[in-house]
Amino acid sequence: MRRMRIATPVDAEGHSAAAWGRAHWVAVAEVSEDALTGWQVHEVSWDDLHDAGTHGAHHARVVTFLKEQGIEAIVVDHVGEGMQRMLATMSIPMLPASVGDAKLSVLRAVRTAS
């Protein structure tokens, strides 16, 4: 397996968070050979920023983050229809998140997708 950069919404305790577009924190995982080789949590505050402008402006914020971080897939429980279309346009697949530890959730999602 090649190295992949994957994003997933997390809570303050490092557990999988429920929603993508309203996430407060997003972890960026580097996965290589079925193991985590990197993990960095970013405070994106999308929960606070979601209703601060138009949906287009919010989607642009998310796109910028994804591009800056070189994200190749996201592991997530829920994504709205507009965000799903945006991710499809960017060819970024959505992998299913599991409840509990977000690091384990990313590893499970990658193993399932392989």
C-alpha cells in the first residue's frame, strides 16, 4: 500500500466526531503499509464558521484545507449532499468512520477499502 493522507473529524478526546462540515477539529493521518505513520489534529472551527457566510464560502474553506493538507480520502460518519458533490468533484472518496478511537477508525476504514 502506498502512503495516503486521510482526514477525519475528531472530538477533544480523540474519538471520531459525527459530522464533517461542522467539525471543530480535523485530524490528518498519514497511513502507510496499513499503519499510522503520522497524526496531526487541526482546529478548523467549521462548527462556528458553518453559518457565518454562504454554503459556497464554507465549501471553499473546506476545499482550501483539503488542498493545503494534500488529503486523498476522508473517514467520516456524515456528509451533506452539497459537500458530497464537492468531494466527488475533487475525487476524494468518503470512507466509513467507526465509533470510538479516531486512529483505529482510520485504520479500519483503510483496511476495508483495500
